Amino acid sequence: MIPVNNFPSKQLDQFTVRFPDGMRDRIKAAASKGGRSMNAECVAALEDWLNKNSEQESQLVDLRRMAGQMADQKNMMEDKLTEILHRIDSLERPSK
């Protein structure tokens, strides 16, 4: 017989969680429906949330980079437009 302390699950990190009323029952039902333990259900839900959060952060980084590039392009276009308007203005003024 293997001593209780030698089970692999006993070697893993543990974290105590206090659930609001009714949440334990909801987790138990979801775990039963998915054929998992309550612990496995909680770990799977946390993994999903962490992955989703990571994907959102990656998308935010990409969107910020794109916004910066667009701002740079906008500034360049405004500078070019100002230059063009000055040239038009100088051409429209009568020569002396």
C-alpha cells in the first residue's frame, strides 16, 4: 500500500477557495456533466479564463501597435496636405 503522502496529487500546489452560496453546487453539477472531478472542473475553468485573458492581452498589444502606426501615417498625411495647400496658395497668388 502507498502511503497517503506519496500520492502525486498530494505533491501539487494547493489553494483554498471560499465559494459564494450556491457556487459549489454549480461546480459539482458542471463537473458531473463533464465527467470530471470538481477540482478538474475548476482547473479547466481557470485554464480557459487564463488563456482567454492571454489572447485578449495579445490582441490589445497588436491593436495598440496598429493604432500607433495609423497615428504616424495620419501625421505624415497632415504634413503633406499642409505642404500641398501652401503650394496651391503660392501658385494662386498673383506674381508681381
